[in-house]
Amino acid sequence: MPVATYRLYVPFPLKIILFGTLGAFTVVGLALLIGLIPFAQQDALPKRFPIFWLGMVGWCCFWPLSIPHKIVVSEGSQIEFISVIRRRRVAATDMRLIRPDTFQSGFLLVRATRGMVRLLNQFDGFHELFGSLKVVNPDVELHGC
């Protein structure tokens, strides 16, 4: 496979909406936790609600930060999926299946012999990557790509 880098295409306004919303929810959770919101000081909310709220916001922050924003193909047909908080390296020959996610439109599941990667189906040059992958690993199944 040729050495290449593929970047996720996400319009800038969408990034602002996503991270702005998560930031606002975090601020509200912190305000609830320290009692800056008046009804949070009364018995209107359970005392543990702000902790639950911040836990959910934490999960909602973790999920988009763990989705790959860059795919790097290096020497030796190693494919690295890079997100903000993790990196996963897979040999092209270890990839078994690439198909659309059953429950989330616009996402692909990449299954390899050692795990799975979920990624957005919006990378520049994606078809080039799939063509090169099929040459190196003819056994990989491509569905809906």
C-alpha cells in the first residue's frame, strides 16, 4: 500500500456546535454541583444528580474524542487510526470487514482480527484507501463502501 494520510472532513460549524454544546452542558453540571443554580440548592433535585449529569457529559465527550480523525498508512501496510485520545494500529492483512454501522447512519465499522474501530464515513480519499486495501488484502469484505 502506498504511504498516505487521510483526514476526516468535518465542517467547522459542526465542530463549534458539537463542542459548544458539550462545553455548555459541562458548565451547567459544574454549576449544579457547586450550587450556583438556585433550584439545585433546594430539594428539587436529588443530591447525586449533578454527579450523574457530569458522568453523562463525560461519556458524551469521550465518545467523539475517541473517533478517528486521521488515518495514516505507513510502510509495511500498517494502518493507524488516530483520534484525540487514542491510536490503534492494524496491519492491512489483519483487516476482515468494513461495513456501515447497523445502528448509526454515517459510521463505518472496521473489524480486524484484534478488535474493531468505529469511524465516520467522511474521510478525504476514502475510496483510494479501500482500493489499496483490497489489493493488499483481497480477503477483506467491503460492504456499502
